[in-house]
Amino acid sequence: MDPTIEELIKTLSELAEVLDSDGASRWSSWIRTAAQRLDKGDSSGVDYLLGAYGGVGSINDLILGQTTHNGTFAWKLGHVALNERFESLRNKTWQLAQHIRRSQHAGA
């Protein structure tokens, strides 16, 4: 398997764990599906993954660590570090996926 795809799958696993840790199951499921496709050699996993980025309600709009207490908005303990980790993994995922997509089109 291509080392960049291996790195992407590893990063996707980390990203899914971060999402799960905050209860973002919709997005962790999306990320895990992309990773499974890539792990099976299905290159459509890249396009599926990149479909999570961009547009209203995309993974780019997600902010972790939010909650409510007695009906009032509040931040969870550690929300800054959580979002920094999330943003780092989200950006790395995007960059790796774009690199793979460009490589696929160059080889076509």
C-alpha cells in the first residue's frame, strides 16, 4: 500500500477517536467509512472523505467541546486543547487526501 494512504488511514483513525471522544458520532462514522474504503484499496474513499469538507454544516464548521448546563451554553473542560487537536488532524487529513487525489489524477 502507498505510504501516503497508510498515513492517511492512521490519521483518520486518530481523527475518529477525537470525534468519538466528544460524541460526534456522525462525523466519526463518516471518517471510519472513508478509512475502511481506503484500507480495502477503494480509491473512491478519497473523494468520499473530501466530501466531508466544504459547504454549510461540513466538518470544517464543527467545533468540539460544547455543552449546556441548566439550559445555558457552556464549554467542556479541555475544549481548547480538544479543538486544537481536532483542527490539526482535520487539516492533516485534508492535505493527505488532496495529495493522494493529485497523485491519482497525475497517474491516470
